[in-house]
Amino acid sequence: MKDVAFVALGSNLGAREVLLADALKSIAQLPDTRILAATEVEETAPLGPVLQGSFLNQMIAIETELAPRHLLKELQRIEREAGRLRRERWGPRTLDLDIVLYNTQTANDAGLSVPHPEIGNRPFWQRQITSLRECVI
């Protein structure tokens, strides 16, 4: 079943712009998936207790036949290929890809909650989703 998913991209280590651009290319190559729209890249302060540099963030709307768990598996593979190491919660990272929302699907199991549980705490996500919905729905 085709659905629209909203995926947040972030990076605060390394060549941040390149990492985001490469992630977009990798997501576009996922099976049964196409990018419908993307927000502009914006710089944001990091969240959480760990001292670190600013993030570059972007959100995309994708049309996909991948279920949330399958999409998560693919996004985590892309993160690993970009050098992501999961060392500390809320720590710096080369690439962070979060499933924020699906139009019609939800998930709530170990390691995956859709909608993302932090959506209410991230005004820039809410703003980006609103912007993307105007483009694709």
C-alpha cells in the first residue's frame, strides 16, 4: 500500500551538507519509494544535555510502499553507511534519519514509534510538516 511518510534528516558532524545530500540520493534509491518534496536545509541548536555543535536539518515527504519497520531498517542502513555510530543518546552524529510521521500508518513497538514521540517538542518539525503537506497533499 502506498503511503506518504515524513522523514527528518539531520547532521552535526563532518561535511554536513554533503551528508544530507548523499542521504537524499540514498533514500531516492530505496525500493518502491520516491521523494515528493523537501524543505530547505536549516541550522538548529542541538537538543538534549550533550554539548555539541549545531545541526543542519531538513525534512522530506516520500511516497513509499515500505512499512514503517522496513523503512526504519533502510534508514538505519543509510546512517551506518554515512559513518553513524550510536554511542550516546542525544549525542553528536554524522547523520540522523527519523521517521516522523506516516499519513495513514502508525507503529508502536520496541525501537519504533510513529508518529515520532518527540514531534510535539520540535516546532521546526511541525513547521516543516505543514510546509510539505501543502506541496504533496
